[in-house]
Amino acid sequence: MKVIWWLWEKSLWLTLPISVLFFSMFGIALMDYYSIEQAVQSTQKKPFSHYFYSAIYRNVASLESKIRRRELPFNQQNINVDVMYFTVQQSDINALNQNLPQSGKEYKPSLMHVNGDTLQVRLRYRGSNAKHWRDFKKSMRVKIISDEKYDSLTEFDLIVPSRDTFVGAYLAHQLANKMNLYGPKTKIVWVYINGEAFGLYLLQETISESTMLNQKRMPGDIYAGDIAEEDAFVGGESTVFDNAQYWEKIAKSSDYPAKNRAPLKALINYMEQPPENFRVIQQLLDYESFAKFYLFNYLVASVNVDDQHNWRLYYDYNLARFYPIVWDAEGWQKLPQEEGNAHSLDDFLLRDPAFASEIQKQWRVLQEHNVLTDFVIQSQKALID
């Protein structure tokens, strides 16, 4: 009886170490669970992509704000960009401006001075959206007609971005390059026209046969999918995937007739005819590239690629497959929203479990190679030495 009473008196001190040990083990287990939960969540697309988007969005917004406040006094003396001087007859400029947008589509002769060279060129305005030609500073297409090239290019666009500056568009193309997606060469240039400073432009290579040759691919067909307002069906909204005739062939393989559209027609027919034959689609589309393209548009919250505009598809006859080409990208213009897919092709492909699996695979590749985390850091100094 005395033993029991003694144990009762000392029970607090006897059980306290056991309690401490129990709660310590519980705390460790809880922390381990939390760490595992965080690790699992970090592999999912949404949490990290929102972190990535927010980080780049802040970098873009910060740079653009500084440029607008002139805290970064951008001019051709203090930034590392090429300076282009164009000489154009005033009568030709007047003709371009006479009846926009139609009058801006006719090429006019010009001289382009850059890096100590003088090249004969022809230029006109470009862009279906009024943002490209309604203001004093206009987007232009330049063709070099002399034998020389500029930075391996014979034709390029000088684009006025839709935002106050060029930062988002420039960085979007740099990200596409890091994700090993096909796309045009892009850079920032400073432009003078007849001695007057027009400031910074986004130079973007015009897609042609040489685009794919420069990226070590064989010449093939390149299709441009854009629906002009006058081509749309009355009473309904047309999409580029309704008809192969909505696509212009802007480059072609010399081994096949210029009018050949059989691969494109096959893709559109397979999209329209139920039930979906995804086994054929998997042979017709390079799933790896289209999964990367899906992730790219998701990460930059792009609204530029939709059912009516900005499609560029490359068809490799040797492999009998389509590959997407990033074109006219503009990134980080707004905060991302949880909305549906931007175009019919994504809606179609996401019904194939193999495509959804390929997206997850390519997402893991981006994370394992630190592509996105490195890009966040590099974006902070992408434009300023």
C-alpha cells in the first residue's frame, strides 16, 4: 500500500519525461509530415507556376516603372543595343500614312545604317491590330534587298509592344528559347528615322525557311494561322481550326508542291471527326514540343495565341510531324487567372491522357534542370549590364 501511495505522489515526475518524449516525437512527426506535404505540393504545377509568374511579373513591372519614371535613362549611349538609322523619302512616308491601315502595306525603298554598314532595304508598316499603326511610333516590316544580311537575317519586324515598354515581350521569347521551343530571333534595337529618334523597338525575325535552318531543322512547310476580320463567318466566330484555308503557307519544302496542304487538312479533320483517334494524332503532332508550348503559354499567361491569331506551325516531312513555333509572344501583361484554355487545340489534346502525362513530364524536366528558377534570377538583369 505504501508503494502505491508513493507512486501516486511521484506520478507527475515519473510521467513527465514520458510525456515530453511523446510530444517531442509527435512534433517531429508533424514537422516531417509538413515537410513532405510542402515537397509534394512543390512538384505540382499550380503553386510553383504562381510563384514563378509573380516573380517575373514583379521584375517586368519594376523595369517598366523605372523606364516610365526615367530612372533608367534608356538611350543608345548607355544600353547595349544596336542602333539602326533609316533614311526614307518624306513622300514615301506620306504615302504610307495616307489611308491607314491599307496604305501602310505597300513597301517603300529605304537605306538602313547599322554597325557601320549601309544596306538597301524596303519597309512598310505591319500588324493587323491598330496598336501597331495608329500612333506616331509604328511597327514596321523590313526586307533587306542587297546581298548583305543583318545578324544573319534578311527580313525582320520592328515591333511597338502593346505595353508601355518591351520588357514582357522580350523576356517571353527568351523563356521560350530556354525551354527549347522553336521561335524567331529577337533582340532590342534603337531606331532613328530621318535623324529623328523613335526609341526602342523589339526586333523579331520574320518566319521563313531560314528560321528552321538556323535552328538545325530541315526545310519544311511553315503555316501561319490568322483570321482577318473580313474572313470571319457572319453570325458566328470562326477559328483557324475550322478550315485549312485560314492558314497561309509562309515557307515550303522544295520537295512538295506549294499548294500541298495534306498534313494540315489531316490535323483539322482528325480534330473534327469523333471519336478522337489519338493514336494517329500522337504520330502527327510532336507531343513533347506541344506540351512545352502549353506550359510556356501557361507560364507567361499568354492571351496572344488563341483560335484566331498568332499560330505558326512547322511540318517536318522527314518525321511527318508538326511542331509549334512561338510567335509574337507577349508575357506577364496581367495577373494569371484560372480560366479555360485559350484555343481549341489545347481543349482537344487535353482529352488524351498521353498528352496530359507529357505535360507533367515536361514540367518535371523544367524543375529538375532549374530552368524557371534560373530564369527568375536572370530576368532581373536581362536588359541592364
